[in-house]
Amino acid sequence: MDVWEPRPLPNVTPESERYWEAASNDRLLLSKCPDCDLVIHYPRARCPDCFTETEWTEASGDGRIYSYSVAERMEGWPEADLPLVVAYVELAEGPRMMTNLIGCDPDDISVGDSVSAVFISTEEDNIGIPVFRPD
Ligand SMILES: [Zn+2]
């Protein structure tokens, strides 16, 4: 998977703009509450627990497979990138994110396996897509 297209690009909002831009520079950013230390994904301007304005923190990109599902066919998905492995990855920093696992045989992965973030470029300079690869 060298480029993201023809898959659809994410809907970039003011809250998530920096997240997608960081991913275009191979960095994974998370929202963090400076008051209660809650780390949040998907990006939010305010902490869902105490409503303080969040700050950005850079994630290590390390995580573990929390759950996953394998699709042998997917409408609009490039044939070369099937089967599609959709996963919830629990990041080392705490939050879980829905993502894709790439570069793996679905028969060789298990819940709990460690994974690392990799970033797929898109035709938009300021949008990168974080996905994960088993370690
Ligand atoms: Zn908070």
C-alpha cells in the first residue's frame, strides 16, 4: 500500500486538521487533557471528562491489537490490498483507535499482538493516514 487513493479521504475538521497533517509527516498526535491527564482519540478540542481545553501530545506509535475483523471483499477497496484487516488498536498511551492492519497474513495475527504505526501518504500534502503493522 503506497498511496491511499482510490479510498476516500477523511473529513478534515478544525479539531482534526493538525492530526491529519502530523500523520502526513509520519507523526501520530493525540489530544491530551492538561488538567486530568486523560489521553483522547479521536481528536477533540475539549476533554470529555472535565471539559478543559485539550493539548496535543505525540504518541509513540506503539500499540496492541485489541480486536480485529477480516474482510475478504470490500466494495471500492483495491484488490491488491485485500484481505482488509480492520482493527481496534489499543495505543501505549491508552486510547483505542479504529484502523487498518497492513503487511500481515490475517492467519498469523492475534488479539494482544504488538503493532507499530506506519503512515500512508495521500494526494493531499496535509493528509496522511495512520495504519498499523504487526511488529
Ligand atoms: Zn480532563
